[in-house]
Amino acid sequence: MSAPHNGLPADFLTAWSALPVGTFNAIYDGQRSGVTRTVRSEGRQGWIWAEEHGGRGRVSANIYHLKAGSRLMPCEMPAETVIDFVLKAQPILSHTEQADSRSE
């Protein structure tokens, strides 16, 4: 039996985990953003920061994977903002990553 997601959409954790760890660029809502995602404490804690290039858009949050379920902790913004970003952001693969994915 999996732990509850504390009100997060069913596909949120899958989308969160699909985002690359480290720094990358992504397209969200037609705009390019710089994104950093980290994983700490053997995967029990994560953090995301995104900043729209040339704009004012920002996303920042921590996530904790606890025995009672996953808990999203947005930083000074509504949870809906973070959830929407995570669900809709499309990472931009580098030429090397694109070549690697084609060879698999």
C-alpha cells in the first residue's frame, strides 16, 4: 500500500521525479526557464527552483517524502503554482542528451 499524497494530484510525484536532477532549461507556458532540482537525504527530501528567463516568473518549493505521505512545501507562493509548473514544464534536452536518448 502506497503512502497518501496529501492532496497532490495523482500524477504530480511522477512528474516531479521525471524532471532532471541538477540544473537545466525548460519550457513552461511558452516561456523558457532555468530550473534546478535537488534530491537529498537518500531521496526523502527534494527542492526545486525555477526562474523565467527575461521575465518575473519564479517557482520554489521543497518536497518531503514521509511515512505518512509526500508533503509539498511551496516557498512564498500557492501550491497550485508549483503543481502547475511541475506538471507542465518540458525540459529542454541538450544535443548530447538527445543523442543518448535516441541510442537507447
